[in-house]
Amino acid sequence: MYIIHMSDNLSHNLEKLKSTFNNILLLRNDVTKTKNTVNSKIVQLKTVFGDLSKSTTKKTLLFSLDSFFFQYKLFSVEMESIDRFRILLNNRMYCDYYKLYLLIINYIKEHADELLEESIEFRAFPVYKELEPFQEYNLEDIKNIHSDIMKYIHYLYRCYEVNREMILNYNKKTRIGFSISNLLNTLEHDNTKLKQQMMLYINYLSFFHISQTKHLKKLLNRLKDFDEEIEENVTGNHIYSVDDIEYTESFRKYEDESNHADILNETQSTMSETIEWVDNTESSSINITLIPDTSIGHNSTTI
């Protein structure tokens, strides 16, 4: 069983969330810059191939360029795969914030009588489409929806602080003593529920930040590795020949020998069974007895 420890310093927790979201935006920016760098190198490869193809008419030279084009194609397909992963992350980020946003504003609307009487406006954001996991949402919408989530959590925090101050001073102002004990217990209970609800939203948001940071770092490292791979391929000036092939034994040598031994053993076993059957057949005596026909008077004959 997991126990969640809630900090009393809610204001500090909100500052932590603000800081981690800024780091997420920086990571996204690094991903975008690295992606653009990689894309420009792939486009450059395509341009070089096009220029070489136009200036070459010999079939042998065009044949030799096929490998160059295939390398460009491999890089393009790999980049498409990486970018698809990036779009999926973007989509999920908006999904997380959008659904949490709806949870918070619905809670505020349902408990409006218990909260501070403030004029609160709820912005409308693009509806998240469950059936379109690769739709890419605008970064500004992601920033704004996260900003509103933080704003509404701050609002709940203010409500909690006001209620807490009211509970502390209630008895002093009324001078009724133990007679309002149950009232204070009720107020304390309601305010504790508000705090727990607010901490639930904070922990939801914390999980999203941790998860998004993890995935964005993974994506950034993948892009950097891919960029290095392209760079090594483009800057390499070694001309490969048969001299670069190292002589090695067949990867399947031992497997082939094992299969050959199995086949040989199976053949020998089959032959032994056949010979044994033939020997048993030849060593058996076959007697055919003819029953004499008494009407003719012949004796029985044994063959």
C-alpha cells in the first residue's frame, strides 16, 4: 500500500510545478531545434542526390547512386518514425492537461456555494479528440490551459487559507465557547476535504510533469543520436572495397553441423529399424497346411 505524504506548504508546491513546467517547455524547444537540424541534413542529402543524378548519364554511375539514395531513404523513414513519436507526445500532453482542466472547473462549478464569491471566467479550449491520437495541438493552447489549471488551483488555495483563518478566529469573535464545537468540527472537516481535493489536482499535475519530462528526454536523446549517425555518414570519406571485409567463419557453421549430425543419426536409426524388420521376417517359418479331402483320399501336405 502506497502512502502519499502531503506537504502543508501548498504555495511552495505550486512554485515547484511552475518551475518544472518551464523546464518542460525548454525541453520541447530543444527537441524542436534538434529535429530541425536533422531535417535540414536529410533535405541536403536529397539535394545532393538530385544534383548528382542530373549531371550523370552513365548507367553504371546511376547504378552506383542507388546506394546513396537508399541511405537517404533510410534516414527519411527513421525521421518520420521519430517525428510520429514526437507528435504522439504532444497529443498526450494536451490530453492530460485538457482532462484535468475539465475536472477542476467542474469541481469549482459544483461547489461554488462553498468557495469564495469571485467572478471566475472559464476559457474554452479545442476539444480533445480521443480517436485522433496523432493530431498535433497548438503549443500556445497547451501553455494557456496549463496556466489556467495553475490559476484555479491558486484560487482553491486562497479559499482554503481564508477558511482556515476563519476557523481559527471564529471562537474568539463569537465568544460562545464549546457550544459551537460541532460547527467548528464541520468547518474543519469541509476545509480538509478542500485541501485534499487541491492536493489531488497537484499530484495529478506532478505526475504529468514527471512523465512528460521523462519522455521528452528520451526523445531528445534519440534525436541527438540520430543526428550523430547522419553526421558520421555524411562526413565519412573512406572508400570501401573487398579489403575492408574481415574473413570470419560462417555464422551458421555450428548450426549446420548440428543439423547434419541429427539427419545422419535419424537416417542410421531408420536403416537399423529396417534391417531388423527384414531379419525378423526372413527368420520366421511360414507353414501352410492343407486339410486333406477324405473324399479323394489324399494325405495332408506340408510346404
